[in-house]
Amino acid sequence: MALSKTLPLSTGASATYHRVIKVTVDVTGGRAIVRIGQYLDQASRDAGKEPMSTRDESFDLPSALVSSVGTAIYGELKTISDFADAVDV
């Protein structure tokens, strides 16, 4: 999934294809920081080109989503040998 919208970049060029390339979730604070790769177009991205630019956006997350992310992360942690026998508290 990506977003299509023509946005001017600081270089004077425009990007038309915007794809999330990294998400950082602050579970305690209930916020997300999203890094967006900005490409000339989808064909450039599909061809494996690097983004022309990246930008970070942050926003509050709904509490239900924060809870779901936290639950999923703890579940994944228990697949690591050090935490295999850990108990949810």
C-alpha cells in the first residue's frame, strides 16, 4: 500500500508516490513516528530505486491500537529463547 499525490520537494522536483518505510511506536506514550519514502512515481519504486526524499510524521494512536501492538510485541518476544518461558503479567 502507498499513497499517490503530487508533492513538491525541497529540491524543486515533485514526488508522486509515498510509501511508509519505517514505523516506530511509543507504546507508553501512545504515539507513532512514521518515515515516509517519497518517490518520483510507482514505477521508480517498483524498479528498486531509492526514495528521492524521506520525511517523518508523528501522531497519536488510538488506545485500542496501542494495546494490540503491545500484545503482539510481547507475543513475539516469547518466541526468543530468553523469553520462551516468560509469563504475561
